[in-house]
Amino acid sequence: MDAVRRLASLARAIGKNDVAKQLDAEAAAQRTTLEKTFWSPEKKFFAYAVDVKGQRIDKPSVLGTVD
């Protein structure tokens, strides 16, 4: 997600605003997916992983420190 945002910044810097806009949208979609998949509203932290059934493993992870 951070890499995509950085690519959007680079695209903007070289005048490729259409590409930057697409990359910004992709980064936003990735963030939404990440939060939906890993955020545990009951525990108020990002889960460590998901199991093979797609269920969160509600142990804290470093995702809360990633921006």
C-alpha cells in the first residue's frame, strides 16, 4: 500500500496525473481491504493473521504501526 502511494507521488512529480489518480485509488482500495480483513473492532487492534477459513487470528500485530 505504501509502495503504491509512493508510485503515485512519483507519477505526479513527472506530470502523469492520470496514472497518479489511478494509483491513489488502488492504494485506497488496498487500505480498505486491509482494514476490513485484519481490523478487530472487538479488540481494537489489527489481527496478526487470518486462518485458512478467512477468520481473524485476534492477536496483536505490527499493522497498527504501518501507515
